[in-house]
Amino acid sequence: MRAVKAAWTGAPAPAVRLLPRRLPVEQLPKGFEYPQHGIAIGIDETNLEPVFVDFESDPFFLIFGESESGKTALLRLIAKQLCERYSPEQARIVVGDYRRTMLEAVAPSHLLEYAPMASAMQLHMDAVNTVMTKRAPKPDITPQQLRDRSWWTGPQLFVLVDDFELVATNSGNPLAVLVENLPFARDVGIRFIVARNQAGASRAMYEPFMQRMRELGAQGVLLSGDPQEGDILGGVRARPMPPGRATFVSRKRGTPLVQLGWLPEQR
Ligand SMILES: Nc1ncnc2c1ncn2[C@@H]1O[C@H](COP(=O)(O)OP(=O)(O)O)[C@@H](O)[C@H]1O
Ligand SMILES: [Mg+2]
């Protein structure tokens, strides 16, 4: 090893820059700052530069982590960034939140529906499905229309679901009605951001909604979790990490380690 060092005449490796334990949201670009990149959710380990998620090109985003790893905090951050990125005419948000930990996460101007239990969730997912079916491209659609998405009008819909393990249970899943229409999500302006506890996540992959999201190339983050659950997303395993630290399983940028922005809870 010493011999290698002595023989090495190149520049020394740059000092490893460490991700902070807490990244105040003020240190991230605001939702409206880089519309062409989407919204910033954190910074990466390699350059300490913002990482963005663009739901217009990638409509599916999955969040896995054990309890207290930062799932709800990330959903709150995403909600804030979306409300800054889009006007209420451009985007509305539907929230499924059986633990009621996101009660004030979405600005009233953008909140379309809030579902704290299965009956409400079913009603709203049926409505989302109706929108998807109405907006689905007809067989006679022209390539030009497809490119500029001019055959439907209205806001994009963001479906934010926290604690998916409470939503999809043995007695049913209100999101199941959407499975058939999921391949159209990008074209019809419907986006899904789903957080699930990491415990039991490998089994839950065979749940049809989750499985279809993954087949359609969902991106996402793996917050702290047990490696023994196996590959969770993109062939990556979870591992123990501080809250708000995650592996970003991205379609374009590999799987960097990121620190997610921290948005204090409103009181
Ligand atoms: N991005 C973050 N940066 C720093 N600390 C965080 C971050 N996200 C969460 N935490 C810490 O972890 C705690 C639990 O976060 P929470 O989002 O409620 O976890 P979960 O929903 O996974 O149970 C928060 O109260 C906070 O102290
Ligand atoms: Mg939570």
C-alpha cells in the first residue's frame, strides 16, 4: 500500500465531503426555481448538489423506510415543493394518510381530497380512475397531440399516500382499481408518490399496485431499513442510516446517497 502511494504522482483524491445530518429546507432550491428539472428533494453525496425529481417524465415515486426514518417528512417536503412548483390550476393533490400525520402538509389551495380511512380513499381513487379513463388517449390520437398532450385539459393530479401498508391490506386495496390505467399515468397527468414501511416490503412487492409501479420504472428512495429484507427497488437493499438519509434509486443518475431536505413540522 505504501509503495502504491509512493509511486502515485497524480493529484491526491479529494477529501470526502460529508453529507450533513440535517439539511434545512432553506438550503434547497425552492419548488419554482428549476421547473425544467422538477423539484429538489435533497443533496447528493458526490457533489453535495441538489437532486431533483421530475414527475412529468417520471410519474411514479416510492419511499421505503423503517419507522422514524423520515418517510412522512419527505412527503411533507415533496408537498411543499409541488405547491411552489405548480399553481392550483396546474396541479392538485390527493392525500391518503391513515395515520393523520400529514394533516397540514398540503396548502389548502392545492388540496383536492384528504383521505384518513379506507372508505374515503376508495371514493377518491375511484374518482382518480374515472379521470384517468376519461383522459386516456383514444386510438385516433395523432403523434402531435400525444407529444403536446393537448387532448385533455385540467390540473395534473398528484396522489400522495403515506403508510401504504395500512392502505393495502388483506381486506383490500383502494388503489387496486388504478392498476389497469397506470401505464397511461404520464400521458394523462396523474402522478403517484407512495411511502411504505420497509418491514415486510419484499413481500409487499407482489401486491399488484406496487408491482405495477415497479414494472413501470418507478424511482424512489430507500431510507433506513433492514438489509435482510433483500432488494427493495432497482436491485438495491436498504441499510441502517440516520433519519433523512437515503439511497436515491433514480432512473438517470444511478443510486447516490442523499440527505433529504428537512422541513420542520408546523405547530
Ligand atoms: N430529512 C430529515 N433530516 C433530519 N431529520 C429527519 C429528516 N426526516 C425525518 N427526520 C427525523 O426523524 C423523525 C421521524 O420522521 P418521520 O418522517 O415521522 O418518520 P417516519 O414517517 O418514517 O416514521 C423526525 O421527527 C425527525 O426528527
Ligand atoms: Mg410516518
